[in-house]
Amino acid sequence: MTAAEGALRTDFAREIQRLRRIGHATWLFVRQYPIGAFSAVYIAAIIVLAVVGPWVAPHDYYRSVAIPIQEPSGQHWFGTDEVGRDIFSRIIGGARITVRIGFIALFGATALGSLVGLVSGYFGGIVDALIQRVVDSLMSIPLILLALMIVFVFGSNTNNVVLALSLVIAPSVSRVIRSAVLAERAKDYVLAAEVVGASQTRVMFRHVAVNLAPLVIVIMSINVGQIIIAESSLSFLGLGTQPPEPSWGRMLSGASRLFMTQNPWMAVFPGLALFTVVMAFNLLGDTLRDSLDPRLRGSR
């Protein structure tokens, strides 16, 4: 056996061992947190459905394909809406809107809120006081009202909805991150880095921020449900995603409200899609919090 073959075999063995460890850790997670695992699988399925939606939807999202207000049937599983569009296909299209807006707004809010909280908690003093007064002012306004104000000022389109949701979620993220930074700031590894001459920027981003990664993951998993609800609320009020885009919130408004008593499927199926996705994200967030927080792990 040549040296190259031996090195290749060693690398292959290491990769097999790594995959076994990942598989074992996944199995332990599924066995210990079955509800969280099921939620993760459901969310993954929704994301995949959103990505491949145009190719798997039985009908076009935007075109009338049958008689208006048709009951669920083998051809139209969830029935049709007031203009004859297939509701099942519209729900698949709504998943694309929800995933795109939800995740872009989530990353924007998390990045902005984490940066503000990191700066506020690390520097303290007058910087912390000024930032926190602004955060207090923003958090005193109800989330949906603040989002409505931003969308009303900048206009109702997808980009402005993402901007509004990012800005209204960021203050709560910054408050949580600030509290964690205050705790990390007093730990020995931060003091040691400062003593050896590390710059404040390096200490913040290379030491403190890295240790907050599990907390950031939990924050993201919890806030995504709140963002989806806020986006659907804006669309329900007519200030979110504009027609003919198939937003779940807009599907619950308009004709669905008018015809809901006689034709409940027009509101029930979009409502169930919204409910199950938000519930799955909330359950996954709770599971990640329990599994990543060592204090909670120790109490189980």
C-alpha cells in the first residue's frame, strides 16, 4: 500500500466516524425531543415545498382554472376561491412568500438587533443608556402598529414589508443580546483578552459574539413565528404582499371572510397552513432552547 492510498483510507475512516457521530447525535435528539424533531422535519418539508412550488403545484397560482367557489374535490383538493383559482396551489405559492419574507426579515432583524445589543452591552455607560432609551421607545409601541406605520410611510410592497418586520423585531433581539453580553463581559476570558491587549472590536466579535451563537440560534427559531404572523397580519389588512401574490394572510381576508360561513374551506385551509407553520417554529424554538441551554439540560 502506497502512502497516498494509506492517507486516503485514513481520511475515509475519519469521515465515516464523523458521519456516525452525527447520526448518533441526531438519533439522541430525536429520542429525547421527538416533538422538536417532528417540527424540524415539518419545517424542512415546507421549505422544500416553497422552493419547488412552481414545479409541483397542480395549477397556476394566478389563473382561474375552474368554477369559482367550488368545493374540495379530487381535482381541486382544497376547492377554489372567488375567481376560480385553485386554493391548494395558492397555499403552495403562499409558502414561497412566507419563507422568503420570513427568513430575509429574520436574518435582517437578528443581524441588526445582535449588533446593537453587542455594542450596548459591551461598552455600557452613556452608549448603553442612549441605545436603551431608543430601544425602550420602540418596544413601547405594539409590534403590528409599528410595522403598519413603517409600511404606510414607505409604501406597501414586499421589500418594505421585509424592512418593516426587520426593524420591529430588532429591538427585542437587541434587548436579549445585551443581557447576555453583560453576563459574558464579566467572565475571565474577556478580561484575559483585554489584558493581553486585544482590541475592543476583536474582543466583541471574536470572543463575546462567538459564545452567544447558541442564544442567537434560539432567538431566530422563536422570532420567525412572530415574523410570519406579522407578515400575514399586514397582508390581511391590505398593507403587506400585494395581489396577485398568494399570501396566506391575504387569502384569509377579502372574499374569504365574506363567504366563510357558507364556504368555510376558503379560510380554513390557509388558516391551518399558517397555524401549523407558526406552531412548528415555536415548538422547534422551545426544543432548541432546552437542548442548548446547559441550565435547562441539567434540570431535566
